[in-house]
Amino acid sequence: MSAENFGGPEGAYGAYGAYGAYGAYGGAGAYGAYGAYGAYGAYGIPAGPVSAEALIRNRDGIVGAPLGSMPSPNPGVPNDVRNLSRLSREVRAAIFSFALNQDISLTADGSGTGKAILWRRKSDNPHSGPHGYEKLVKMKSPHLSVFEEQMGFLAGYADLRQDRAAEILSQIGAPVQFYQTIAFIDPARTPFTLELLAVGLRFANYCEQQLKYALAVKRPIELSPQVQPMIPTPTHGSLPSGHATEAFVMARLIWKLLRGSGAPQYSNDDYWGEMLMRLAARIAINRTVAGVHYPVDSAAGAMLGLTLADFVAEKCTGCDWTRAKFNGHHYSGSSDFNWHDLYTVDDDEQNAVSTGPAGDWAKTSQHSTVLGATPALEWLWNKAAAEWVDFS
């Protein structure tokens, strides 16, 4: 996704990732008209030298003599969510991203196998220093021997390339159209849901790229010339998988909106959540099929994505948050990726412990929020949540 052409300035969400016009929502070519809406292509004279000349001449023709003393407008209301509805989406995107990014820091230990910690701010005091942060995600890279053993999975999954080629190529960019087959997402019907998902994807990219850089895990193509990926291998590190991270961020945020809607079809059963997670897992596994990721990358990415989705929800609603730890030293090279090891749909909770043949490789714990919801993000969440309320 943005980490690997899934949702950032160089990825799909294309223009929107670069704070543009939403032109890339839904995949290549889809929702072209919505892109035009974002750019206001259908309104008035297109911007350019001709229109500028026309506006100059128009002013000269109508401005006339001064109108005299005019009443002053009310002063602006600083830092007030009522302003948000009058801002463009790209401006709101910057505000929402700042609200999330300012609460995150990272430290790394490059000795031996890589270790990195994402820290979350726990104090409103900007001068509180390192004591103003607490652990959000701790990630320890596996030993190289684990990746070498996992090369067997890549050889096996390569047999599925012909069958999944269309999926893999369609999922290089943000695969909103795949999630649209499960949840009723549409730019006209759920514009704020799409905006929230874009916020989540940008934030996930912000975090995952720092972890990838800190851990510096070699890609499969560097371990064997016989991998021969079917798509170009991204230049950044392999673990955690960016596609897995962002796929699970998207799946969990959608599921949280559905669960909170009060609509009976979402409230009484976990069918939609199950399907959303199956989709996220398939997107992640397709990156192993393509030859650019190990299964352990998807496990680390899924854990990170689920945790970051909870963090976004906390900043939007003030709900509890999850602390997570991924210990690659205890991940067995013989273990494939299975999302059920990490998450329980009906409770919308990450599993406390994930265990494999080599021991406990993931642990999580729940914590109550201290800072609570951020007003701007709470505004966006409420707008998105209202799109899923079923009329009675």
C-alpha cells in the first residue's frame, strides 16, 4: 500500500496520498468522476492563463467605485472543529496526520538482530521529555536462519502466481474495491469513511516505514536468485510487511465502524468482520505469492496493523488501546502466517499471546486511554460512523 505503493505520496491513493484530488480511490481508473470532483473539474472555468485573464477583465468591468464603510466579519474561531467542514479534504488530511503523528516516536537498537520500539505520547506537557512516552509496539527481528527456512514457503506459493496474478497487480495500489465487495463503501455514500481510511493508511505508512528502516530485513530476492518475483521488489526492508500492516488497519477500522453502527446485521454476528480479516490476510499472503515477502513479514505486519487501528480508534473515540510486542526470535521458520493467531473477530480484540513451535512470538495487553480523543479526529470518526447507521 503506501509502504509498497499502497497508500502514500508515491503509491496508489495516488493524488490523495500526495494530498491531491482523490483520483486514485478504488484502483486504476475507478471513480474517475470522483477525482474530477476533488479537483472541481466540473465547476466553472478551468484554472489556467485564460481564466486568470478572464477574471482580471471581469474585475475591471464590475469593481467600480469603493462601496464605502462595510461591517467587519466575526473573527475566526481558533482550533475549533466547526472549521473542519469548510476545509478541503487535502487540508484536513494534513491536520489529521499531524494529530496522529505528533503522538508517536521511535527508538532502535541496531546491535545483533534489529530491535525497535514505537512509543506513544502519554502526557499533554510538550516538555515532559522521554518520561512523557510509553511503549506502543515493540518489534524484534528474527534471526536470518528463520528467513532462510521460510524461503521454502516462497517456493511453494510461487505455484499460485498464475492464478492470483490479477489480484496481485490490482492490490499494488490501495485495494479499496476489494473492501467494497464486503462493506457498502462508495464515494457518494461513505465519503467520510473513505477519508478516515486514508488517514489510517497514511499513519500506518508513517509508522511502518520507520520500523522497516530500523530493522533493515533483507528481501527474499537477496537470499536466492530463484525467487524471481513477479513484481518489482520495493527498496525498503521486508519486515514488517507494509501491505499486511495497512490491509489490517483498513479491515479493523471498517469493522469498528460497522460494529458501532447499531445496525442488526453488524451488531449480532461477526460475519462481516470475519470476511474483512480474510481479505486482509489474502492481500498479505499475495505478497508472498508474488515473491517479495516472507510469511513472518505478514505476521509482524498484521500485528502492527491491528495495533495501529486500535490506536487510531482511541484517538478518534477515547476507547481503550492495545500495547503489542513481536518477538521474531520466537517465530518458527516452519510457521506460515495465520491471522487467527493474532485476533478474535467477535470481541474485536487482539489475542493476549500468540504461540508457535519456538515459543511465544506475540503478546498484547489492553490499557485505558489517558489523553482521550483528539477533537479533530473525533469529528472525522463521528462523520464516518454516521454513514453506517441503519435507518429505522
